[in-house]
Amino acid sequence: MELSDEEKRKLSRMRSRLRRVWLMGGLGPLAIVLLLMIGISGVAAEQEAGSAEVSQITIERKFKAVLAVSALLFFVGFSLDGRWTDAERLGERTYKAAGGNGFTPTRSQLAAQAHLAFSSIDSSVTALTIIGVVMGLVALLAVLSGLAITYGLQLLVLATIYQLFIFSRHPYYDEVLEAAIRGELPSSKDKEDGQE
């Protein structure tokens, strides 16, 4: 089924929005965090010249704690995205919204509910981006708490990898959105039909 010009424009606008959110809301704040960390570490280096050294064990414990928080945020983002953007879950929601409980909706009726998939993916990307910014802030707080910039940079690398994970999901989002527009999202009804 060929997409209409309006449907193509809608997909194009969503792709642009996803890229803009990823660049401006995801990578942009990480670049700002990097600059702040460099500035903070420069000031901290001057202050540490006359202060007593903190034990290596204390530093390692602090780093492990903030690394655990960042890893937990990564896992939560990964899990939420899988749950919110799963094609079959979205297909079920679309199927029910199109009145699929009492009868089998047509493709055009399913396609009329494509906004549910658009909304879910948009919400997921926004939430993932916020989680990525929080990961960047955790790296900044680690440096503010006295950890060396090398530890903060490691945390920032993890936040960057997380942002790359988000970007790697964009082709999948494209496929789901196109299937939603065509009314072709899978649902449990499809499985039942396949077994008969």
C-alpha cells in the first residue's frame, strides 16, 4: 500500500522531530556538561594543590555509586523504550481503539488510529532524552563531588553511548510508524488467524 503525500509529510515531520530532540535535547546538553566539567575540574585542581588527599578507596566507592546510578538509568530507559514502542503492543492498542473487541477492523480503520503509535514513540523518545540528560547531570555531579574529571568523562561516555542507543532506534521507529499508517501493526488477532 503506497503512502499518500500527506502521510509521507507526517512521517517526514516525525523523523525531523526525532532527530531534533536527539541532537538538541540529547547531545547538546552532554556537550554543555562536558564544558562545565572541564571548567569545574580546572578550578578544583587549583584548590586541591594545598588540600589533603582523599583515599583511593573513598574515590572508588564514589565512582562505583555514580556508575551504578548511570547504569540503572540506562537500563530503565532501555526497558521503557522496549515496552512503549513494541510493535505488537502498539498493534494491540490500535486494534482495540479501532473497535477490535467486537469485530475485525479494516486496515483503514486501523490506520485511522496511527496517532497512537506516533504519540507513544514521541513520548518514549522524549522520556529517553530526559533520562540521557540526567545521566549527563550525574557525571557533572560526580565531578562536583570531588571525583577527578577522568571519572566524570567515563560517565559522560556512558551517557553518550546511551544517546547512540537512542539514535540506533530511529530506523525501528520509522518501520513502526509506517506500519501504523498503513494499518499493518501486528496484534494477537494476527497470531490467532495464523494458527487457524
